[in-house]
Amino acid sequence: MKKGLTYSNVLLMPKKTPLSSRSEADVKTKFTKNITLNVPLVSSNMVTVTEHKMAIAMARRGGIGVIHQFGTIAEQAEEIRKVKRSTSYIIEDPISIQNNVTMEEAVNMMQEKSVTSILVKEEDKLVGIFTKRDYLFENDLRKPISLVMTPKERLITAEYGIDLEEAKKILHQHRIEKLPLMSDGKVRGLVTTKDISRLEKWSQACRDRRGRLRVAAALGVRDSLERGRALIAAGVDVLVLDVAHAHSDFVIEKLKELKTNFQIDIMVGNIGTAEAAKDLILAGADGLKVGIGPSKVCSTRIVSGAGIPQLTAVMDVVAVAKQYNIPVCADGGMKYSGDVAKAIAAGASTIYSGSFFAGTDEAPGMIIMKDGKRYKKYHGSASYESNHNRQESQHKKQFKKRLDLFVEGVSNLVNYKGPVSEVIKGLVKGLKSGISYCGARNIQEMQANAEFIEITSESWRESTTRGMKLSE
């Protein structure tokens, strides 16, 4: 009978380090074949973990967030658009309004879209710009927008395609905050001082070729083509075909269908064996997600009796994936930053987690006070609560009675953790320390040098006497 190991069963053997400081370690890595991350951290597609606020925070710090699929297609697509609009050098297709509306209508649109300015058009032609300062002290919002906007003749514009440095010069020279970009007499984009400041502040951010933050989104097998088409139109960078047991003929056919219809990287999961890795790679997977039941809010192993301890699962999948140069993402089972280091050392290119990032400011949901402490809700994707919410979303009505649903997950409260940036910082520091202890400079050298030692339960108790779980 094969032995299965998880993170608490092993330690990394310390080796001579070439680094003078652990901070010198390079943690740049691949998420999928064509998507590179500056830190190997991915927030999972869980209702209580990743919507646009989490995805923005993850990408700004070099990782990526996977927008959950447990809502309508339109809702998920809008979450994608919010991420892509949040931090960009050029705002493509900037929000605009016709010049025959009132100030009130314009203000309502600006608030709905979370913007501070809006371009004003007459049919397709730019005729002005309306900003927050135009209505800040206005008492009568019923006035036509054309009376208070800055007209085109007073606007400074530039040609679409201008580079960042030239745009900064124009903004500085004219002391303006908005620079519309024109092509053939039509507006093609908008540069703002606010976006440039964000661009320079988040120098390690994970961005696409147009300077926008990268974002991933999950989909299942039920409406994969329709949902995938809408998410790609919204600007998603990578799709995650997320199924509890992805090693199936049905998932393989859906993957082939998606790859035939769309030119985009697709990560597939979850799997736990070398056979699954080979079948999905041959079907077109650009990345593999590993983990059958390791999460503390997943009860698959208890309910079904099936699963593979996570470290063994990662190693088995990596053994096949590296032959095809396909990145592997380790999903779940981690409690400490050292577990992240072990997963990466075992061959995973990235780690995928809900528990690390749940309970932060950016995670959806309200802070709950209980016994004088602060918490947030954390639902497993296959928990009753998540399934119940999904049924209400699909049927567009509330179910007050308990539904007869199959459950392979649990829900609980997790400690409130504050900003996710602090969690990310701690995980990255731990990983860099692990790279140093493996005698390496980067993730690739770490994986080449890593040597594990199996330990006893008593050794693990010795290791964790002063330990602290980042996932709580």
C-alpha cells in the first residue's frame, strides 16, 4: 500500500545558502503556461474569499485572485471589469454619457461605476468632460450636464498610443488630471494622474500588456461556454475550470471544447494523481490545480473516503507536469508559511488558498463580533451555505426551508485578520526564508535543491511549540 504524506509529515533539509539576506530571494513564477506572477500566491474562488476587492489586492502585490462563479454570468463579468478598470496606465473605452442628460443622471452613473469623472459625448463625438468638482457644491442637480462640464475647446487631448512618459509631461505641463486620448476624431482611451500614481506605487503588481491588473475567474461545466465567452469579453486573463473531481471524461470534453472555442490559458482542477495530470494535459490544460480534500472547510475525504495527502499529490502530479512544462498549483492543506515553502519545494509553481486570505478586509462579508472578538464567515465551496446561496441565485428566489443538498464542505468563522497585504507579506517572507534554507536564490533553484526528511509526530510537536497558524 502506497504511503501518503502531507506537509506536517516532513521538513526541508537546511543547506548552505548563497544569499547574504533572505530578502534577496526571487519568488517570480508561472501560474499557467503564459501567465507569470511576481509572487506565487493565488486567492481561491470562494464566495467568502475572492471578489474584485480581493483580486485587486492580490494582483497589486504580485499574485492573482480567482473570481468565484457562484453568481450570475453578468455579476461575475462585472467583477472582472472592476479589476481591469482599477489600476491601468490607459483606461480603454472610458465611461461616457450623452450631453442631453442632467447632472443627476451623470452623478448616479459615476457613483454606480465608482469613477470620479465621465466623458461627455454628442453621439460618438467628444464634447466635454464632467468631474466631481463640477457638482461638488451644486445645489440643483437637475441642470443639463452641458452647462457645467468642461467643454472640448478647453480640454487638453493627446493621440492614442502615447507612451507613459509623454503623457506625464502633458499632464504636468498643463496641470490637469485627465487626458483623453483621440484617434480619428474619436475617444479611444483616458489617462489620469490617479491611475499613473497607482501604477508607480504598485511596482511589483501583476499586470497585462496594457498595464491593467491581471485577474482569473472560475467556471464549472454547466454553462462553461456561455460563461467563458462573457468573462473573456470582460477582460479576464485566465480561466479556471474548477470541478471537485476533474479527472473525468465529462471535464476532459469540456476542456477540449473551451480550448477549441477560446484562445486563453485554462487551468484545470482539482486532481491528485499522475494519471489525471497526463489526461488533462493532453486535453489542453495550461495549468493543473492539485488537491482532493485537504482544506479545513472541505469534507470530501470524510464524506466519500477518497483523497490523497497533499504533499504526495503535489509530487505525483508534478512528476508528470514537468515533462510537458505545465505549471502546477497546490490547492489547500496549508496552515503555515512553511507549508507554502514545502509545496513550492515539492514542485508546485503557485499555491491556491482560501483559508490564508479569508477573514481579511478584502474578503467579502461583514465583520462579526462574538464574545468580544472579531470574525468573518468562511464557507467551503461545497458547504450547505454555499450550495443554498447558489440555488437561490440560480432560481432567483429565497428558500426559507432547508434544502436537500449533497454536502462536501463546512462553514465556520475565522479570526478577522486586517488587510490582506499583511498576510501576503508574511507568506512571502516565509517562502523567501525557505528558499534560503534550501541553498537557493529562486524558486527554480529551490525545487532543484530541495531535500525532504520525514519526521515523527513528536518531531512535529517539537516544531510547532511556538508556531502560529496564518490561516486562523
